Amino acid sequence: MNTPLQSTVVVGAGAVGSFFGAMLARAGRRVTLVGRAAHVEAIERDGLQLQWASGVEPVRIAATTTLDAVREADLVLVCVKSADSDAIARQIAPLLRGDAIVASLQNGVDNADAIARHVRQPVLPAVVYVATEMPAPGVVAHHGRGDLVIGARDAAAAKDAALAARMQAVVDLFAAAKVPVRISADVVGELWSKLLVNCAYNAISALSQLPYGRLVALPEVRTLQQAVVREVLDVARAEGHPLDRAAAAAAVDGIAAAMAGQLSSTAQDLARGKPTEIDHLNGSIVRRGAAHGIATPVNQALVALVKLAESARAAA
């Protein structure tokens, strides 16, 4: 029988982390969000305002700006930007309980490994499918989906019966909060599939400041996305993660249908003058492609254009 998880701490509680934390909290689970001061202050004052299409639901949830809350957690959801994974892992490592489990709810394919280099507890990669944004501190708007895929980080971990039981406890925790979580035998492969979708949408949404549904309405954009996808497929195969072309095309189409009104996280960062994760999305494909001698000119162009837009915002 699995031991239920009692306390969850979300580290880097932006839109994604706050959404999943709120889903657990509204189901009566003990959750603490670790986030920026303005977000925490708004939550302490008014609760977390969870915006659904049907209306606003206030959710009472603990929030703090310090990492001390990690000491009491048996589940830690890491939701910081990919560039901060290494630093945050170093900070939480001495605070984690010996029996804690860590899950990386982040973009990109390297974050769980980056965290695992510094913590001795099990680290689960998680593929996140949710459309959210934070229009104001203390407010999270939900635009679509809200499910996770988790799994063992490598082949050795996949054979660990104790880890399998802990993963099932994570599934049970979220199931009680009506959040679908699936355990995958190849979660890293699924992370690559998600990276492919992100590469097809994030930069284009950022540069246009348009949601996914508007992007795919233009044939020229669909052609551009197909070129991006071809490059990602070539690099993924060279990295040992061959992805099915038909499934990849279906995934790209499916996201636009499920999240038609969503602005990418890269678009949201760019609009707010914040650093984007482009280096861990299309930029990752460019770097890995170069290492394998694979040309990735379309992804490279998108990286350059996003960085140009970032620099223009910074200079304004």
C-alpha cells in the first residue's frame, strides 16, 4: 500500500506551479507556494484567484517567499525557469527531507538531470500540459487542459520498486484533486515530444504576440512550423529519441485545438520584459544539432529573432 503524500511545496510558483498547487489546495491537500513577494502578498490578502472560463474561484493556500517551507515537504514541485534549475537545486538540496520526492514541472528536456546532480532524493521528470497565465499577482487564469505525465529519469530508476510506489502516490495525490497524471515508461521521450511542440509554437507566438489558434490559421505559419518540426525530429533521432513523424504532426495540430487562446510562455515573458527560455527550447535544438553536425537554420532564425526582441525590450 502506498504511503499518502502529506505536504507539497511548489518552488517557483508562477502560472503553472500556482495552478497545480491551487488544484491540490482546493481538494484539501496541504500546499505551500514559494514565489515572488507581490504574488505571495496578494495570495495572503485575498487568496489565490483561480480564473476559469465559468468565473473566478478564490483558493486559500499558504504562500511564502522563502525556501524554508521545503523542509516539511514530502513532494516538491520545481517550476522555476530552466536557466535557474541548477541554482535552485543547490539551494533546496540541504533542506529536503530524506524521504522527499522532487518533480520537475519545467520546459525542456534537461531539467530533471540538472536537479539530480545536486539532490540525493529521487527526481521525476514531468511533462506538463496546461494553458495558464498570470494576469496579475495572486491571479492565475486557466485556458485549457491541466494534466501531467511523469516517469523514471533513467533505466536504473525505472527498475526501482520503491520509486514506482512513490510515483503511484503522486498519481493518487493528483487524482484526488481531479488532475490527470499518467506514468510513462519513456517520459524522456515524451519530454522530447513536448519540446517539439514548444519549438513549433513558443517563439512564433512570442514574436507575433498571438495565441496558438491565430498562428495556425495562416498557411505560411503552418509551413514554418513544419520546417521547425523536421529539424527537431532530425536532432531527436540523433540524440537517441526517434519520434514518429505522424504523431509529431498530430501533436502540433492537437495543441492548437486544445489551447487555441493560449499565448506561449515565451510570449508572456517577452511581453513583460522578462528573460525567455528560448535557449532551452529552440536554442537547445540548435546546440544539439551543431554537436551532431545537423543544420537547424529555421530554429536558429527563431532563436535570433527572439533574442533580438528581448534586447529591443531591454533597451526601451
